[in-house]
Amino acid sequence: MKKTLTILRFLAVFPAGVALADDDCFVPMADWQPRDAVTRLAEENGWSVRRIKIDDGCYEIDGRDAEGRRIEVTVHPATLEVIEVEYEDNDDDSAQGNRKGRGDD
């Protein structure tokens, strides 16, 4: 019972709809750029595209960079701003510390 009350108090502190992750995209579908524009963005950056999917309301490009490294790129669906680039480690296919977030150049 004590645990339940603690959880309920915790939930009461956070209003509904508060995003805990800052890399989510909250954009109405009517404002999204088409997938073709995402493909062009990838080509302009020298990336080969294996798959484009939607994750947390953002476009996500799975592919390889110009040097052949596996990448996962998060793209804002309305502005096509690159939010994050993750370089995948070839040893265990898990994301490593080579990330580029907002504002990094």
C-alpha cells in the first residue's frame, strides 16, 4: 500500500503529457516533409539508406555513412534538421558514444 501511494504521489507531480525524452518530435502529420525529402537529405550527406522509419514521431534513417560505418540518424519531420547521429559499433552492433546531438557541429 505504501508503495502504491508513493507511485501515485510521483505521478501527481508530473502533469500528463510531459515528455521525458527530449529527442521526440511532436509535429502534426500535415506539416511533415515527404520521405523523398529525407532520402535526398541522406544522399546530400553521402549516406546510403537501408531503411527510413518513424520513431518517437521523428524520421529515423538506418544506413551507412560515406566511410561505410553503420549509422542511425534522427531527423525532425517538418524541418529535416538532423537531431542526432549515432554511429554503430561493428563489434557488438550497439550504439557507442559517437553521437551528435542538437547544436553540435
